[in-house]
Amino acid sequence: MGNICRSPSAEGFFRLHLERSGLESHFHIDSAGTHGYHTGQAPDERAIREAAGFNVDIAPLRARQVVTSDFHRFHHILAMDRHNLELLARQAPVESRADLRLMMSFARQPGPDEVPDPYYGSQSDFHYMCQLLDDATRGLLEHLQPGRGPD
């Protein structure tokens, strides 16, 4: 929602997996929130700390809100939960061709279909979020591999 916990963490994990695969030049990625609560702010310190434990640096990222041009600029827009997916679907222009999905639809391991928001939780909730996003972003990369063909 505010682009300071889940979505910047997802961006960080996906960037890490892209760099490790040598495919970073094939993708343009960014994270954004459905609300402008924290526009311009760094990610939550707990998210920064937990992501760093996975060798993911999200500290330089800054929150922003989804804008209409995102629906034309990006092929895929991923939401962390159903509520945000619904908000994105309502905001999407009729002519948008962006594929809107839940992030966890790319998870390789069985688990929840949404990434729980850890904002009001404990540090262990941030750790769980990172575990989920690590798996889902690996699955996303497998899904988007160049040459894989249309889906």
C-alpha cells in the first residue's frame, strides 16, 4: 500500500536474482504503492534490516505511488495481496495491457497466496515476508526467462 515494506523488498529480491542470473539488462523493474502515505521515504527500517540478512539492499529505494503511466510502461504489475490487486485493477486504464497478478502466484513452494503485511507485526513477520518474496521472485524470474515463450 505505502511502498515501504513488501513492494520495495520484492523489488530488491528480484533485482538480486536478476543480477545473479546476468539478466538485469533485460528487465526494467520498479516498486510502487497503491497509496501515497510514504511518498519519497526510505523503506521501513525493519524491512531494510531483514532484507540485508538475505544480502538484499533496499535502503536506497524511495516510496512512490502507482501512476497511470505505469500501466503502459510495465508488462507485469504484481500486487502483494488481493485488496491491492483490486485497487490496481480499478486504476488500470481500459487500454492497459499490463498483466495484473498476485506476487505469490509465482511462488515455487506451497504457501499463502498473499504476502502478509508485516508493518504492524514483529521482526519475525518481516523475516517471513522476505522468505516468501525470495521464493516468489525466483519463481517470477523462471517464468520470465527470455526464450521461455508466451504464457
